[in-house]
Amino acid sequence: MTTRLDIIRGINGKPAATEALVQNLERVQGISGEVFIGFPLIPTPDGKYSIDATLISPSKGVVLFDLIEGIDARRYEERQDDLVNKFEARLKLHRELVKKRKLLVPLTVVSFAPGITGIKKYETENYPLVNEAGLMDFLDTLSWEGGEGELYRTTLSAIENLSSIRKSRSKLEVHQPH
């Protein structure tokens, strides 16, 4: 497998943080996969939920990025919890990605704040928060044993299809005019 990241750009409303993330990911050596910016859009009862950026890699698993534009990291823990819960629930709908109620794909969430220096003073335990200086080290800690092959392709396909909304199953009645 080639060591290349394909970056598919959408819109997420965070241009500076997005550009910093893309530039940093383009410099990563030895990692392959797909990066979706502004995707997928997850349907929820409150409307579509957009993910700032998603990395799917056969060596790292799925990494969800909460991008922080500017220097305000408040409530990033809540955003991470919300993000991973919604995403995991949607992936678990795919039987081939679950065994004994456990997702077979490593799912990680990280907040990326390129505008914040001294990032460690804002970080909460079990809620990763990185800037440009710490992104590569963070990615180096991730691994997915067995991510090559069919499971990776199935995961990628499931994520690409998350945004699609199924047609209503309600019956449409057609009336003939008299």
C-alpha cells in the first residue's frame, strides 16, 4: 500500500485551523489513507452534524478532529464526547465493523488548536488537545493492528456512506383528480 494521504475538501467554517491541519498532515511521513474535511455529515434528531475533519488510515484507524479556530479551547471535552458518541453510534450500525458489541476499528478523537501555545495547561486527562507542535507526536501514538485489507475498505465505505440519508419508508399516497 502506498504511503499517501488523499485529502477531500469540504466546508467546515474553520478556515485557519483547517489549513494548518492540512499543511501538517501533508508533511506526515509513512501514513496512508483518506482525510475528509467537513465530512461526514451525520444525520441526528437535531439536524445534520458536521465533523470538522476525519482521517481514516489502515495504520492509525479513524481519527476525528475537533478543530479550534483561535485561542479559545473552552468546552472542547464536551465537543469530543459528543463527536465520538455520534460517530461511534453510526459506525456500529454496520455489522461487519462490530464483534461482541465492540467496534473493530480504533476510533480516536483529538482537538487541534494551532493558535494556542502552551497547550498542556489547557489539556484535560483523556481528552487530547494538540497544536502544530504536538500533532505528529500524537499521531505516532496511534496504531491499528490488522487495519490493512478488507476491514479498512469496509470502514472507509461505511464512513463515505454516513452522510447519505435514506428515503422515507412512509407510504406515499397518490390521488386521482375527479
